[in-house]
Amino acid sequence: MSVDIYKINPEFRDIMPQEIIDLEDNATWAGESVEKRGISDLTDKKEILEEHSLCAGCPEAAALRYILASLPVPEETIIVNSTGCTSLMFPHIALHTVHSMFGNQNAVASGIKRTLGWRFPDKTKDVVVLAGDGATIDIGLDYTLQSFFRQEKITTICFDNEVYANTGGQESGSTAKGQVFKMAPKGKVFDKVPMWELAVTSGCAYSVKLTASAPKKVAKVLREAVLIAREIGPTYIHLYTPCILEIGLAANEGLWEMKEQDKDRFEDFKYVSDAASDYLKKCKKEGLL
Amino acid sequence: MANLGPAHYSPYPVAYYDDLLTPPKGKALLLTEIVDEEVAMGEIAKMMLTRDNATIFPGPQVLYAWNDEAKKKATLIKEMAEVLNAKMIPMYDYRPKYPKIDAEVEINPNHPNLTIWHNDIKACIFVGVHCHYANVALKMIRSETDCYTAAICGLSGHEDAMATIRDQHAEEMAKFIEIAKEVKKELGK
């Protein structure tokens, strides 16, 4: 796999739709380019995500756009996802994506990463898991933690909306204590699972908790996490992307909600191991960050 | 609305249920019969030249210049379309299109029948489509349209197509073009 899979044979250029021609002409690929990709590309470059079917104003969609715009080498990246709201976006990404069974995403990603290592020993392949809190923290917790214990060199991103949103609003392990949902009328009786801390004790070299309120910050964290996962070990990003529908907000209030939570449940948490910290300094010197 | 295909609205719109399998090496499948590759090539060419709105659906394996073989095949498929007087509509990737496809200019494996119906296509060739998606699309077309389908496959062929030739690479495609030229001449097209 390389950027060549986006180059249209000249014989067919006249029959291809404009959005596919744009992917070749105006999307940002690492390819031979020396310039870093980033969220500034969102203003005038072709995005890797086509139109999706999430709710209007969903912060998850914005977060995914930031992430896709910031992947260091998208053409050499495999994205593994799981069942959930995110499933509605992944089929629309112009990268290799694998939809796993609910909760299996980290096991699938581990297998893919190892296989790519054997198949393409001379290439750097990034494997990124993107799944919701139900898949990462509840149903797939075993696989998530096992991939950390085993030091699988993958990046795991949890899109935490604190609820099972697309099945009507059931509480998840990530729901805050006391929260009431349509399908959780009594309110949650135990605390939110601190997955970002579990990631540290389970062996992640890098674990960050944040909201998607600041695009540049999301981009920086994503880049750091992917680079560390290449050389040092598993990395984890816990990203708050509220379900505005389930918590009763309007389409334009998602950003406000994330900014509020920046000071509350999603106050900054960042752990970087010593080895990862040294590696990041090296990356910075080499211009990778 | 187009007519239904041979499987109609069967819950099992697959040729396998009619005891059809992919052809053995060196052979081709023509409807229910195993025939020589050249025979199937001639029949495919005849169908494409005589049925309405013949169309070639090139898939990602030939649309993109990802290796030398793909580049060679692209040139050959362009020539094939000219010889067969066929239109080309690309199946450029397999993503579901949101909110809907433009059936006039694209075909999607998730609902290929829309493109067939919209353009009233009565004969088509699938080439360069990855096997899984070719199978999905061919089953739907077989079930819900009266379009004659042909699959030019680099691997073992597709029993859900009405005609399939297998192990087709640049050399074999060039042979098909030569046979199509002869058929065209015979038909006076």
C-alpha cells in the first residue's frame, strides 16, 4: 500500500467523480511531501472523510476530522473501529479501515500490527484504534487492557460520549455518577471508570485525557501518540465527544459542553513515560513534531 | 422498471444454489456450461455488441495506477470499451455513498442495481473489482435486473456472472480484444 493507490490511471480520469480526483490532486498525503499535515489543511484541502451520517453538530464528527487531518502518514495507516456511533463514519473514510466485532478492536488491531510487521518489515505502518466508550471500556475492556499488557505498538483512541447513544441512551462504564438517561432512569450508581489511569497502570507509554474543544491540541496529542506507538509501546487517548442528543443540547452547543468539561470531568491528564519523553524530544529535533 | 433477473426475488440469489461453481483453470463459465475461454470471450463480445447500453464497470484494481499491471490493464480496458462501443462507469471504491449515489456516473457494490436500472444497461462487464465486492454486486444484479453480466477476473472467476473468464491478465485481455474485433466484424457493427 502506498499513495499510488490514490493515483488515477489517466485512461479513466474523465469518468471519475470530482471527489475522487480531488483525493489525488488536493488531499494531503505524506508521500514525498516534507510538509507536516495538520488541521490547517481543513480549510482548503480535500478531506479524507467524505460526507457522513452522524447527527448535525455531533462533536465526534469534528474530532474525527481533526484526527484524520493530523495522521502523520495516512496512506500507511490502518484504522480499526468497532460498533457504535463511530461506525456511521468509518465506512466513509478513504483509508483502509477494519470494522471489528463489538469490543474486539484492540485484539484485531494487535493482529494487524504484527502481521504488517512481518509482511512489510522495511515500512512503517501505523495502526490506530478508534472506538467508543462502550467498546473500549465496557464490552472490550479485556482486549483493550490485554493489548496494553502485551505492549502492542498501536494507538488506541476512545471517543467517550459517556453513553450508549445509538441504542437509545443506556449508561456505560464511562457515564458519570448520578447521570440520568432515557434508558437509565435511576441515575448511575457508581463512578466513571478512569480508563486513562488504567492505561498507565496497564503499561501504556502515553496516556492523555482531553476534550475535542481545542483542535490544535487534539492534533498534537494524536501525532505524539502515533509516533510513540511506532517505537516505544502502546498509547492511549481518551477524548470527550459528548452526545448532544442524549444530554439534551442543541446542534451548536457541543463545543460549549466540551469547554465546560475541560474544567471538570475532562480536566487535563497527561502521562508520558520517560522513554516516550526522550523519544518525543528526538522526534522534535528531527522535525516530526 | 427493469425486468427481474433469473433469480427473481429468491432469498438465495446465488448461482451456487443452481449448482454452479467457478470454472476450472483454463476454462470459462457461460450461463450453466463450462466452455473454452475463447468461446466465452466471443459470447461476451457478442452480448456487449448487440444488447442495449453495454457498459464496462472498471474497479479499483484497474482504476488506480498502483502497479505496472494496473497501468497496462487500464490501456487495454480503454481499448476494449472502444471496440465494444461500450460506456464506462467506475466502481471507484466500496464506500457506501451518503446520502445517495449518482447512478448516472457511478456504481456502488451496495446497490449496483440502481445504476443498471437508471441507465437501462442490458449487458455489462465487471473488471478489476475485488472478488468479495464483485460477488456481492453480481448477486444483486442477477436477482433484480435482466442485465447480462460478464466478469473478467484475475483470480478464479465469479459464478454469479452469466459469463466469467478467469486468470485474466494483460495478455489474456489483449486476446479478448482481438476476439471482440473479429466478432464486431462478423456482426458488421
